[in-house]
Amino acid sequence: MVIQQDKIEHWAFGFVLSLFAIIDPLFIFFGLTFGVGKEIYDHFYGRGWNMNDLVATSIGAFTAMVFLVVAIT
């Protein structure tokens, strides 16, 4: 199974943006917010809503959350 470059980029953005929670815990939602905002933008101005992109971004954000919990404890 080959993962598309686009999905890797979505995962990376979700991960990196959610890592900003190191600065302030409210930033943990940056990755998810970015993912939803990007898909809304794509719905109106791009190629349309892509649930797989949103899932990839969400998985990246969730991975960052797990990473932060493990790193802090």
C-alpha cells in the first residue's frame, strides 16, 4: 500500500500544528482546526471536500497528542 504524498503532508501539518501545545495547551486543537478549515476552503475554492485529507490531518494531530502525553509523563 502506497500512501499518497498529499496524505503525508496533511498528517505532518496536523502533527506539527498540534505540537504547539507545548507552548499552550489550547494549541492542541490547531491541527484539527487546520484540517477542518482546509477542507472547508477546498469545498468552496478547491477540488471539493476530501474526507481522507481530514482523516490524515486528524491522525497527525492525534499522534501529536499521544506524543505529548507520553513525553510529559
